[in-house]
Amino acid sequence: MAGQTRGATIALLGVLLLGAVRPGAEASEIALPHGSGITVLIKPGTPTLPVKPCYIISTKGHLTTLTIKSGEKAVFSFNCRDPEKHFVIEIQKNIDCMSGPCPFGEVQLQPSTSVLPAVNRTFIWDVKAHKSIGLELQFSVPRLRQVGPGASCPDGVTYNISGRIDATVVRIGTFCSNGTVSRIKMQEGVKMALHLPWFHKRNVSGFSIANRSSIKRLCIIESVFEGEGSATLMSANYPDGFPEDELMTWQFVVPPHLRASVSFLHFNVSNCEKKEERVEYYIPGSTTNPEVFKLGDKQPGNMAGNFNLSLQGCDQDAQNPGILRLQFQVLVQHPQNESNKIYMVDLSNEQAMSLTIEPRPVKFSRRFVPGCFVCLESRTCSTNLTLTSGSKHKISFLCDDLTRLWANAEKTISCMDHRYCPRRPYSLQVPRDILQLPVQLHDFSWKLLVPKDRLSLALVPAQKLQQHTPEKVCNTSYSYLVASTVPGQDLYFGSFCPGGSIQHIQVKQNVSVTLRTFAPSFQQEASRQGLAVSFIPYFKEEGVFTVTPDTKSKVYLRSPNWDRGLPSLTSVSWNISVPSGQVACLTFLKERTGVVCQTGRAFMIIQEQRTKAEEIFSLEDEVLPKPSFHHHSFWVNISNCSPVSGKQLDLFFWVLLTPRTMDLTVIITAIVGGGALLLFALGLIICFVRKKKKKTSKGPSVGIYNGNINTQMPMQPKKFQKGRKDSDSHVYAVIDDTMVYGHLLQDSNGSFLQPEVDTYRPFQGPTGDCPPSPPLTGSRAPTAKLTVDEPSPSFPAESESEPYTFSHPNNGNTDIPLLDTHEPTEPGE
């Protein structure tokens, strides 16, 4: 009795002392029963900000750490008003199932949270058992959800679960509330830690312990789905290595009317000396249970009902063990109508081709979204699937909305020996088996490869193409993207859609042609899609566009790489066809191209194909020409220099056809000439009538032959003694620049200096087939605009004629004598 009185007196004294130190402070009292196996430790936490010191005040004085063991009682307080920022409390209970019976059943929180100070607290249960005894942790609703190590839970309540392999602690995982994990089975003991924030009023543990027989593996995790949902799970010790040669199993409980699919999010394999790392499935209805897969294989999907998944390790290399780890996701959802339909994709006759079905890029959403899977042979399902050429493939879809998927294909067409390249065109068309799939075809790319400096390529569309420009955008369901695939060359020819004026495109070297779709209506328009590629003789220009403008609208054309500038030392041409009876108006949309050359010069050539008259412009120094009119087909050629960064070459122009009209001068000349001819004819008629009247009035006359009289009329003397072909009046003189400006080239001694400039040589080839040759682009190339008119005898005559060209008779003589003359001939002729 005296001892109890003494103890009460000490406790009362402690309370009084606490009140004296901190007026208004509440004291905490913790009493632990004898034999409970519980230890309470109050220790400093990790302060987030520099704060003033805070101490534990008890009968022992001012402390930073306080330990209360089984059978002890303590009364304490804090000398600060925010102890949750300074201290944490750990309550650990050791349970020994090896020396006595285990206290199975619901686990209580001891001591109760109501007597604990308002600081972050952790309850730890450390259960030791024999290897032959299995322990099962059962979690009440809401179940647990596994998260990565170090992750925080929304409500702050976290479970850390560990197991044992002999003396080694193995981390099973970190879990939050509101998940699918209902049970975890382990053997050889378990260590459970429940973390509660200081403001949480929870007073139950939320789990119970049950006795089970040996499970003969590290652990078994049960995941229960009551409806659609997903679960992300990880191997033991993740992201560290899975224990060597161990086995871990996940059991999934899925309603039979739902379908489950497994996808591996992240995994690594170790270096095995014996056995092989693998995953095993026990799938309902399978005749090959367990089904064994490698971690790199596509995992099963579209599974109905419950199934198990096991991870098996191996004996690792002692010198270089590596790491085995796995993070995966299980998605459970309702089956769709498409999941029961099989699609055959026959790629057996294709070569160097692949087809990938994958999800479209979407923004992340926190709500549950049913997965979209594509399944091979209805069992191996994944979020993406790649099919290769040379085989037939059976696929199905497990997806609530197939618009979330799209297909991308790639095919390589190459001919690396020019002697055996096919002469016939090769059709670039999408195979029908791809078009019949219920997902949209996004891209189909053809890589076209030719031997270097041996062959080039010609692309001929089934319908003439329009180049996509900001002024005239493509609004069709698909377009073609043409780009160079030569390593180190950044050359994008442009985007083209049907319904334009480009008849064909010729490219110098390897290119990729990508058919890109923009609307589901492509399925209906696919029959009109078509592009033929041919191997043609090699040419040196990067690209040639053959354009036949439409008389109804403007044709907008832009140089390749228009957003980044034409690559250095690149030449591109446009072959503009002008039909008979039409006039083409060529208009440039900017005054200057904006190019500034670092080395070399940038030029543009406009060449008439019939007359071969050329105009050459320096794109760096001169403004672009004003709108010009062309009555015949013509070339537009640009040749780039090595431009300064940010000062690239960009050419943008349009062509418009209008009906050809007769020139007013020609009309007036024709009218005047016709009137003069009419007056001349009237004069002849009047003279003829008068002569006839004279003859009838004189009566019949008798002709008498006299041989000595000259019967020829005296010859009217010629105004010009030479005919046109005998004179040089029709020959135009060509003035040599050296003769005109030669005095500027004389040195001090009077001798002529040879100018160190590049000279322009006019184009000599057949202009109907080849673009004009660009001038030399050296640093001292000429900058003046030149006009060259040198018709080539090899150029074929065209049916159409120039309205302003005067033709000359073949005899070369324009004089018309009244009577035929006979000039005296020299002796001997």
C-alpha cells in the first residue's frame, strides 16, 4: 500500500512539474502490460524546416529520445506546441510463433491511438515462424494497392510488408488503401509496418493473421477484381533484384464475364548459370497449363475467369549476377464485339514489310480507362503488335473504342544493281488486308533505294497532285509526304495531295514516300489512291517537278524545305507546261528570297523551252522578277549556295493559265493588209474590163510574125541588186562584251587582262526533257541578268507558233519582178 502511495505521489509530482514548465500542456501516459512484447520508442523525426529545439519532458528531465518497454509506464509531454514537426513514435510488437502458439485473428492497435501523442506513428508487428508454417495476412475492405518504394498515399496511411529467407529480410512491397490486394501468404515469418499520420484518428489495423500450411515459395499475393479495373504489381525487392532462385506467385480473381490482359511495364533479367528465368501462367481452359513465357515475350490477354502468374528466378552468376525485376499491369474489362472477330492479315507475298498496330498518343487521365489490346491468335495480347512480311497472321482486338488504336506500316523497295532493276513501274498501294482492319491506317511509308550515281526515281501519281502550302492547304483524307533518306541530308520535298497540277516528281536519290491519312473517309477513297515509282537514268538535280496547270485556278509551288530553307548546294527545277492557246502568268509572292550566301552564289533561271531564251537572276543580290507571261512551256530552276545560318533560300510562286488573245498590232496590220489587197484586186478587175472593151471595139486583128523584132517587154531595173539570201540584212549582229567593255580590262601597259570570273555557258541539251543547267556558283560568278537566245537544231519543231514571229520564204528573195528575167551568164556556166 505504501508503494502504491509512493508511486502515485511521484506521478502527481511529475504532472505538477510538467504544468510548471508548460502551462496548459497536456501530458501523455503510456502503460505497457507485462509480457506484451511491445516496445514504444519516441525519437526525433526528420524536420522539414529549421525550427526551434523541442524536448521530451518527463520525470527523467529534458530528453530527445524516450523508450518505454513491456511492463513500464511513462508520463511525458513536450515543451513545444508543434511536436509533430519534431518527433515520431514507433510501437513494435514481437510475436514468436516458434516457442508457442501464434495469436491468430484480428490484429489490434496497442496501445490505442487515443493515448498516443499527436505525432506521426508507426505500428510494427514482427512475426517469427518455422519454414514449415505459412502465415496469411488478410486485409479488409478497402483492400490494398501496391505502389513504388518511397511513394506516398493520398490519405497518408501506408503498409510496408516484408518477409524472410533465413536471416535475410525481403521487401514484399509498399501498399496504400483502395486497391485489389486482399491476401498475402508468406512462410518463415512476416514483418508488417503500418504508418499513420499524426492527424489520423484510425484505431484499427485493418488486417488479421491466419495460419496456413507451407506455401513452398517466397509469397503469394491475391488480387480480387469485382468489376472493371487495373492493378500494377511488382516483384519482391523492386526496384532492386529479386532473390536468387526464388518463386513468387500472384493469384487473380476475375469475374467470368470479364476479360483480363497482362502487360509488362518494366523488367530486367539476370545472368543465369543454371535454370532459366521465366513466367508461368495457369489459365482456365488451357490444355498446356502451366503456360511458360520468357519475360521478353508478348504476355497472354483476353483471359476469362481466374488465373495465376508466377515469377521463377535462376541460379545467378556469382561474378556478374545482374538483376531480375518485374513491374507489370493487369487490366480487367468487359469483352467487346470485336474480341470475338478474327482478322486475317496475309503478308506472305510481301517482302521487307512490317505492320504495327499501337495506341494513339493521348493525354494522361486519372480516371480508369479500359485498355485497348490487339491479340495474336486471340491469346497473346498487348497494347501494340508488329506483324512482319512472309507470313499470315490472325489477329483480334480487345478494346472498348477502336479509334484509340491506329496502324503504321513500312515497306522497303530497293534495287542496288542497276543492271537488274525492273523497267516496269512499281505500284505503291496499301494491301487490301490492311485496309479491311477496323483501325485507322495512320502512316504507310515506302523506302525507295537506288544505287548511288547510277539511277534516279520517278513518282507518277494516279491523280495529279497539289502541293500543300499555307495559301492552298490540302483538305483531302490523305496526302503523300516525300523526303530524302540519304544520310546527312535534311531534304523534305513537301506534302502532296490529289487534285492538283503536278503530273510527276523526279528525285535524284533515295527517298521515303509516306501515305498519311487524316480522316476515316480514306477507307472509301483508298481505291483512288495510287502512286507508281519507276527507276530512271541518273540525273544530278535533287528534284524535278513536272507541272501541267489547270485553267481554272492558280497553282501554288514552293521550294523543298520551305520552313527550314533549301539545303546547301542543292538544285531544283519545275517543268511548267503551257497548252496551246494558253498564256501562263508566272508570279513570285515575295520580292526577295531572303538568302545570304556564305560561299558560292544562288541563282534562278527561267528558260523558254521552245526558243531556249534564258533569264538568269542572282537570288542574293537582285529582287525577284515582276509577273511575266509565257506563251510556251518553260523551266524554273533554282541553285542554292552555302547560305548563312538563318538566311536560307525559300522560293514561293504561283502559275495561272489564261486563254491567249491576239495582239492589237497584229489585228490592225491584218485589217490594213486585207484592205490594201481588196483595193488591188478591184484595180485589176477595172483594168481588165477596160482592155476588153477596147479589143471588142477595134474588130478582129491579124498577127504578123517578124523575126527581127524583140518581143520581150523592157525589164524594169531592180531596186536592190542582191536578194535577201545573198545579203546580210537579216542577220543580227552579236556584240561581244569584250569588244564593248574591253578598255576596262587593259592594264597600265595597255595589254588586256584575262578576267578571273566564272563564265556562264548557255544550256545546250534538249530543253523538253532536262532542266536548264545552272551557272557556276563560285564566289566570283556573274551577277548580271543575261538573256540568251540560241535555238538548237536538235530541238523538235512544235505545232504551235509564236504570234509575233515573221516567217521568211525558202527562196530568200522578197523581190517580185513583173516578168521573168534572164540575166546574162558568165562564159563557161
